[in-house]
Amino acid sequence: MNRHFFPRLSAVGLCCLLSSLFRPAAAQEKETVLIDRFDHTRDVPVPYVESLREQVGRAFTDRGRHQVIDAQTLPSLSASRSTADREILLRTTGARYVISGQVSDYLFRREIVGDKPRFTTAMRLVLTGYDLRNDREIAPEEFRLSGSGATAEEADTRAFASLPYSLLFYIDRRFRFETRILRLAPTDAKGRLKELYIHSGHSIGVQRKDLFLVYRETDMGEGAIAREQIGKLRVKEVMGDEVTKCTIVRGSDEIASSFATGETLIVVSDSESLF
């Protein structure tokens, strides 16, 4: 039986490595993520592996929080080299994070259900990463892709369509960034604080409904800093490259009092809101 291969997704573009020009007071500069090669077991069709790799790269690009490099566009990385040599080359790309993958447990099944054919496609993707700046591994994450349909093409499409939303939360959880509160919005008629402004925006990929957690930092002495979560924010409006208005979901009183007394408040990206 002729097996239809899922069409290749559009290639991940090589983003410019030159730093963008920011004003001195810019909130953050985007970190660079390098999408490295994906390994696979012999049962997995190579076009499927490349399509998954391209989906991962596109997910980082679409989220807008990172510059993205496709390792396949760098000939020096494509050449066969020792592990030690390759690690040196990875550090010269300017990337902070390196993401690689392993694809396995491929399944394609055709069965008859009610006198009609039914197709199923499934596979397993494990993403691993490394933070080159801090020399630490990023915890591996497993994704199970599956889809079924009346045709092989429909089963393939549904299997691959199950990945992008999961990748969004993977990026939000594993690659958080920090910022600060710029100022508090005026209180409402009853004197309640409902909104504030944070020092992040389009330049770091902030989007409407994104969530942020607010932490209060306390100096415990001898260089030890303790963080206490005191609030939660939801993005209401991205107002520019470096300014975003947020609704205070929780902790308005503590945020207001801590901000007024000059305590150190850190705002940490969390994830996209489900509502």
C-alpha cells in the first residue's frame, strides 16, 4: 500500500543574529534559541521527523519571545564532528538555548470499522534542551501525538495538529522571563487597585491574555534572596514595545502596599490564559 507522507512544513527561517537596537531602558532583549537536529528510531519516517522539528522552530518564532536559529542553515554544525567540537561550535552561534529532539514509537494502523476503513497515526516526541549561559540542562518533556481519520492524510493531519498548543505551554513553562512593574493605574471609585503597567511588551512577545506572577523579594542576609508569590496578573493590552497594561487577578492589596513602600517586586511570565 502506498503510504502518504505528511507534507513538509515551511522551513524555520534563520533569524538575524545581530542584536536589535533597544533604548537604554529597554525591558529585555530576546534570547536566541537554536533548534538542533532531531534523532529518531528506524521506524519513524524521516519526513515526519523534519516536520516535527520545523513545528518546534515555528512555535518559538510564533510565540515571539526568542530569536530562532535553524542549525541546518549552519554548515559547520551540519558537518560530522566530535561531541566536544560541536559543543564549542554551538557556543559560537550566539544562542543561549539549544533544543534537540527524539522521535520514536511510530504507529500507523489501518482497520475496518463498520465496513469502512479507519486510519490511525501516532508517535512520541521528547524535547531536550541546554542552557549554554548557565551550563544546565532543561528538563526533558514528552509529547504524544495521535490522530485518526477516514484517510491516511486525515490521520496524519490530526496527529500533527495536536502538537502546536502543547508547544505553547512548553515554551511558557520552560523559558520564562522576568520584568518589573512600571507603575500602578489609578484606583477605581471604591479605591480598589485593579490594573497596573509592566515593563515588557511587543519586543519580548507579550500577548493579550498572557499571565504573570508577582513575587516580593526579601534579602535574608549573606547574599540569600527569598521570593514570595503575592499576586497574579493577566495581560489586558500590549501598549508598545516595552509597556503592557495588566489586570490584577489576585493580590491587589499586597502589590499596592509593597510597591508604595519601595519593596522589590519581580514579575515573572507564566503562561497564556485559558479564559
